[in-house]
Amino acid sequence: MNAIFYAHHGVSEAEHKVGARYEVDAELYFDFTEAGHTDKLNKTIDYERVYARIKDVLTMKKFYLIEAVAKKIGDELLQDFPVLESASIRVRKRNPPVGGVCDYAEADYTAERAPEKP
């Protein structure tokens, strides 16, 4: 998933006011064997709900760091989808203000569900 948003994150006050383009990749890991056999949405993760959760995290609060955004998305997805075993989240900020030409800055976070205690 390469979801694209306009949001207001960054270290400087100007970044919070002006905003920037952000891209989010979400790789979700879970056993979808039953979904593959039944072809039923209720046996898998609804990507529309995943997109909505990512959008909420990116647009409802201002963060200073894209690392914090990536962590929040991963943690929220694990909370929202009990079947999810782990998620790899990449957040890219296009044209970050680094004092020169830079395509993007990126933070990559992997969230894993804690093993169940016996």
C-alpha cells in the first residue's frame, strides 16, 4: 500500500503550518489461508479500514518526527486488527527541509504482536 496524504508534521513551526506530502507503505503479515479458501472479506484484513486508520494517525495530530508517525501507525494497526501478526510501516516525507536537494526522508518501523503467555 502506498497511501499518500498531505499533513503537517516536522520539527519547525513552519512545517507544522505549511505541511508536506507524506507517503505510507504498510506491509501487513498474518495468516490469510482461510480468506484464500473462502474469498470472504471477513476472513482477512479490510484494507479500506487500514487506509482510514493510517489517514487518522497522519491527519488528526501533529508530530515532530516521522519516526513517531511510523510507530503510532504500526501500534494502532496491531491494536485494531487482532489477526495481524506484524506490520512493517514506512513513512516518507517528500522534499524535507534539509538545506539542499533531497527527494525524501524515510522512517521504517516494524511492529510485532507480543507472544501470548501460556
